[in-house]
Amino acid sequence: MLDIPLRPTTGSDFAHAVVAGLSQPQKVVPARYFYDRRGSELFEEITRLPEYYPTRTEIGLLEAHGADIARLVGARRAVVEFGSGSSTKTPLLLRHIDAAAYVPIDISAEFLEESAAALAAAHPGLDVRPVAGDFTRPIALPVAVRARPMLGFFPGSTIGNLDHAGAVDLLRAFRETLGADARLVIGIDRRKNPRLLEAAYDDAAGVTAAFNLNLLERINRELDGDIPVDEFEHRAMWNDDCGRIEMHLVALHDMSFHAAGRRFTIRGGETIHTENSYKYTPEEARLLARASGWEPLAAWSDPAGLFGLYVWRA
Ligand code: AVJ
């Protein structure tokens, strides 16, 4: 199975991924399965934690550089947001740029309609055209906006969940979706002191631990599992060779359990690898742009150099 971390999920898809992932020598469950209802709630909570700097730092950068972005992208573009979710950062962009249309793309159709309606109400005159679909493949944009120059928006360092090859593939698909003369505004978390990273992914209040462990609870709920969740522990560690934070669930002792109609065994100390979050220096972000057919136009960071906000052109 080709594993594309950001690809949306269905029930049987989840079962297949869990069976395949738990059958490997290094057990793994792809990070995209974190986001059931409970997981999405816990992630919202993570974004407000004192240790989790990315969300508030990126919001600060969008506020500080909205006018610069507007100058670089020009007027009357169609803004295409990849994985728009609840579109919480979109108003920060729309406040500054004179957009003609907004195309939120998300896999969850109901969520999408709700947030699109709210956005349309708040921006009279903006042509809002939600697309329910999988943005990891080149996707046809609504006919009504096709003639417009496009501005892609991909905040949140979601790109960090993919390995380097996967990131290049995704950014190439964006380029294909957005067409000639496109621009892309993308947020990418920076490499930094591993201690800061490890705190951001293992907070004192234990919210990230609950987020990680919820994956096992989700397996139990949805795949008829009997995993003893209390006998696993959250671990976040910086992998310097790969330039990524890894999240694992560590088995506290030897055990066996069932899920999706199969039996699995795990040794004490063995882990289930649940997430990679790749971090990029500004130079690495520039290389990523170039490798995927984009030309860097601007790069901003906060004074502490925690997070990167980039504007690229096709
Ligand atoms: C949503 C993938 C950007 O990697 O920081 C947060 C997910 N995982 N805390 C990230 C996450 C643990 C987040 N992304």
C-alpha cells in the first residue's frame, strides 16, 4: 500500500492501515488517523498550550506580514486553502488581500459547508466555492474560478507530517492544481533547540499524551480492539539525522491484544510509531520550494526563529 500521510480516511481504510502497520517490525499507525472527533478536539487544545508555539507564532506572522503578502500576490485572486478544516486562519489572510474568491478544500464535507457558510457571511461579495475532496492529488477547481490567478494557502506546518519525497510530491500537486502564475502562502515549522521541540510535543498538562493515546482508544472503539491503553506511554523525541520530531507509544511490558480481527504481540519497551513532524531551516524550505517547482519570493520568521512563513510563486 502506498502510504500518503495526508490522505483522508474511511473505516476500512483505517482497518487496513492498522493491520498493515502493526504487522511491521517497527509498528506504525499513520498520523492522519489521529483526527476522529476526540482527536480533533484534543488537537485544538494542543494549539492553545503554552509549550505548543506553532499556532500562535504563525498567527502572529500572518498578522505582521498580511500587508507584505498582499503586495506580493496582488488583487483579485482566488484563494485556495488546502485542508481548510474550520478555516480559522483564513480571515487573517482575507483581511489584507483583495481576494475575488475563496475555495476551501477539505475531506470532511459537512465541516466544509459549515465553515464556508460562516466565511461567506463574514465576507459579503466574496465568491465562496467549497470543494469536498482529496487535495493530495491534483484536483479540478470549480469552473467559476478557473479563469482567475490562484493563491494557495497551506498554513499550520501540515507539510511537516510528510517525509521529504512526500512533501515534494504534494507541493508539485499543488502547483498543478493552481496553474500558471500561482502563488503559495505556506507555514513551515523551523528546526530549533530539541528541548523546545520535545516540550512542544510532550506538554506538562499531558494533552499531547492524551492525543497520542487516543489513537489506541480509536482502534478499540472502531476496530473492535482490546488494547490496554493504560499500559502504553506517550514519547516524543527529536531525530536529528532525519530532522524530525517523532511520536511513539511505548509498551510498558510484553502484551498481546486484538484489533480488526487480528491478534498482535508487543514486547515491553517496543513502540508504535505514530507521527513524524519534520522541521525545516529557511534554507531547507527554499530547497523544498525549488525541488517542487516553486520559486521563493519571501520568507518571514518571528524574532526567536521558531516558525517560518513563506510566499512562493509558480
Ligand atoms: C498538525 C501536523 C502540524 O506536527 O505539530 C501536534 C500535529 N502532533 N502535536 C504538528 C501535532 C502533536 C501537528 N501538525
